[in-house]
Amino acid sequence: QITLKESGPTLVKPTQTLTLTCTFSGFSLSASGVGVGWVRQPPGKALEWLALIYWDDDKRYSPSLKSRLTITKDTSKNQVVLTMTNMDPVDTATYYCAHRPVAAAAQFDFWGQGTLVTVSS
Amino acid sequence: QSALTQPASVSGSPGQSITISCTGTSSDVGGYNYVSWYQQHPDKAPKLMIYDVTKRPSGVSNRFSGSKSGNTASLTISGLQAEDEADYYCCSYGGFSTSYVFGTGTKVTVL
């Protein structure tokens, strides 16, 4: 059974760096073809894809946020970490991590419950 | 990288069929057979309903079906039920640099 759970601060100040951790179980991020992605959703708004890391450490970022994002993995801890720099109130959102299955594209089959991050001074 | 365009809302009566469109470009929806659809109930995480344009994950009702024509993908819900009332999002692969793009979202109301 695949599960994912996001953790991190619920409140960050403008200009600070956000660090979120996705802890997962039920799969290995060293298995060929697997990926873990991050998606966010501002209150009352649409989903937005942020970043994806693959089993081979290949990384993909949203072009509009690429300069602010870094995604890394710790296979031994079953964790993926997303950092976002220079946070702004418009970055207030629920942040989800999700499992991308083997040989899939635009497909996230298991999601975490999400964590709400508020950016405010 | 622009979000895919979906109608803001679609409604139907129980038992009816509804279709939600998802319009992109030749660089995303039209260029790949990699479109997925997600259902999201209030305060819940998204749930995968359709992937690779037409495929259904195990456990998803066969009342949900997907299709694509040119730069527009569609999700059809047949035999509409009260539990289908939710927000629906499409997602497309957008190539090496863009990777993924979501739609603007559609609120489905069961009358």
C-alpha cells in the first residue's frame, strides 16, 4: 500500500525559504521508472504542478518557478524534499506530494493529504 | 506555460451524462497521449480517475471515460450520481521542459 505524507511549517514569513518534506512508504524511489512530484493549490484555486524527481535523480521543474525551486531525495529515508525560496503571500497554498508510477506521464496515482502553508508577516 | 482551459462549471441531473472539456495546444494535449483527469472533493486530495487519455485505474467506475480530439481532451461522466459532485482537473504532459500542466478546473454540480 502506497502512502505519502507532507510535513513542514504551516506559517512562513515573506522572503523566507520554505522547506517541505514528503515521507512515503509502499514503494522505493530507487526502483526504475518511479517518480515523486509536488503540486500546490492556493485556497479556492486550481492545482499547479511544481516539480518532479525521478528514481535516477533526474529533476523537472515548473518553468515559471524553476529559479525558486529545488527538489531532492533521500532514498534511504524514503523522503523527498522541496525547497522554495523567496516566499510571497501569493505562495499561500496547500502543498501535495504525489507518486508517479513506472513508465507513466502526467499521472499521479497516489497523493498525500496535503499541508497548508500560509505566507504572512 | 499556460494552464489548460476547462469550463468553470458543468451541471447535470442524476442519471444524465456530462462532458468536461480540456483545451490545450499542440505542445501539450495535442502532442502527446498523456492526459489524466483528477476528481477532488472539498478539502480532500485529488484522486486519479483517467490516465493516458482513456485508461481507468483499478477501482474507478466505468461511468468515467476519457477521449481526445486534436488539442482538446474530454472527460465524460455517464449515469451521473450525487457522489460525482466535485471539482475535476485535467493534466497533460507538456514535453521535456514543461513536463506537466494542469487545467483550470471544473466544478461539477448534480442538480
